Amino acid sequence: MQFRILHYESFLPLVEISKYQHMWSFFGRSYNYNIFIGLAELLIGILIVFRRTRLIALLLSIGICLNILILNIEFEIYFAISHIILDLVLTILLLFEYRKDLYKFFILNSGKFKTSLLPKKKGFVHKLPFLYVLILPIGYGIFSYNMKSKVDDTITGSYTIEEFKINHSDINIKKGKLGSDPMLFLEYNQQAVISINDSIYYGAYSIFKREIRMYFDPPVDQINSITGRLDKENFTINGVMNDSIPVMINLERLTEKKDYLNSLYN
């Protein structure tokens, strides 16, 4: 989904985040807004294939493209500028065909219709846009479902570390750089982040059935890897660290009040 940010990034102080992160987190705050944006883009894609509605689609497109271009420039989202410029140029080129009609409608006719409707056309070519309208939503729906199915949002999220045992002994840990407690973040991009003892450690994780594997480089206080059974109901990890030493981590998933991202995509 567009504007999805990483959980640990949402705990960074506002003054420390980049313009890009600030914009991404702002627009990503509302799931319904993201749906609206997606439907608007889909609507433009559908309207533009029909001759009778192409001008409406192009006028909508140029407004959206200009808005996105300004946002990308002002919030320094440089990787997306080339894409939106291409969309804007294509929109302008297609609008160029309607330059006389636009001048006549908006200037000479003061925004009033004084011409008859376009004549209807028949034949197979005329039906192709309708086929496109059917294929586009179905294809996009399948693509979106496959993308979402790759992420388990019941596991992805922010957790406080309530208990940390190594070799059956409690380890004294305190809060790290993020949050007010020791934290573990499991991100949708398979990134694992631990924030403890005034530090923050970055790594990766993978989950297969009930087994979770986490790797950290540099290590978390000499912990290079953690492999164990993940209890999805009680949020505990029982296994071994560095392939040999017993380890147990007791977690508590943050509520929506403390991290809205934990329930935004469920």
C-alpha cells in the first residue's frame, strides 16, 4: 500500500525525520484516504479509454499530477519525480488535441455546452475499452491481494520486550533510543529492529510456519541470531541464540492507542 511507513520510524522524534518520512507518515495515517486515492487513479484510468470521457479524465489527471509533482519536489521525494513528470507530459500531450475545444468551451462559450453529442460508433474496436475496464480492476485486485498475502499483519508491528532470558537467566535491559520501554519492531519488509539499552540494532527476520529467525549485524550485545518458536497468541519466542544458547523473549504487542500502525492494516 502507498504511504506505508515502518513501525520503528513512527517512534522517531518529529525533528529528526526527513521531509520524505514526514509526508509519508502523514498521508499513510488514513487507510480510507489511501483507498480514495487508489480509486481516483483507477477511475482516471477507466475514463481515459473512452472517447466521450477522455477529456474529463485528462483534466482530472493534470490536476492530480501537478499536485503530486509539487508535493514530491517540496518534500524531497526525488525517486518519484521522474515518474510523475512522465505522467504529466503524457497528459499534456493528450490534452493538446483538445486545445481548440477547451478554448471554445471555457473562453468563447463561457463554460456552456453549445454542441451536440458525439455520434455513437459500433463494432469490435468500440467494445475494446469495455474489455479493458473489466480486466484492469480484476488484474489490480489480484495483484493487491497477492501483495497483501505476503505480509502477516498479525505479526508485523511494534512490541515491548517484557522479559528477556538467556540461558534461563533474566537479562537486565532498559529502554533504547526509541520508545519508553525496550522495544522490538517486526516490519513488513522483513526488517527486525531492537531498541534496548540506549541503543538501536538493525537486522532481518523470516517466519516459516511457527518458527522465527532473526539476524543482527552488528550483533545485539553479542547476539548474532535468534531462532525459535513464535507463539502468536501469547507473543513469546522460545529458542536459541547463536545456534546454541537457550533464549526466551516475552513480548507485548502495543495497542492502537500507543501505535496506530499495529491495527491500521489488519
